[in-house]
Amino acid sequence: MDVIKKLDDLRLERGMSVYRLAELSGLSQSTLANSFSRKIQPSIKNLELILATLGVSMSQFFAEGEQQMILSTKEIQMIKNYRVLPAEVRDSLAETINFLPKLMR
């Protein structure tokens, strides 16, 4: 696995510059720039900070294939909201969401 490429892809998917990632993670811009431009892998501590800033857990990041599911902040919030709904509302909502792709065809 190319850790740097995967981190860079996640950063770009979120429309985040290296500067903004540094600002939000508390890491220096030079530390991040070295990682991305020189392909220097971050320490575990720095990787945890970067991933937390990108909204990804370590297990999500290192999962491969079908196990891998990286959720955006909005998706995580939707799941949290879904889980507090009564069961009958969750079931109805799930049916509606599952039907929507058919409408989009």
C-alpha cells in the first residue's frame, strides 16, 4: 500500500490543501510537505493526526478491498442521526433510500 498516495487522495477528495491540512491537524506545513513531496511516511502519531483531520480511522485507512469504507463527515453524521431514530422510522427511511437509485435511472 502506498500510504502517501492514499493520504494525498483522501486530502484531495476533501478539497483540502496541504496548508489547510497542516492548520487543522496541528502539524507543521513543512512536515506535511515533506511527506507528500518526498514520499516520506509520517510517524504513527502524525498519521493519526492526519487521519483524524480527514475524518478517517486507522482501521478504515488500512482496510483493503470490500472491507474499506471511508465515510465523509456528513455521512458519519447521517449514520449517527439514523441510529437514534425509532426502528419503524429507520426501516421506512432505509426503504426510501434503497428506492432512490431506481428513480435516478
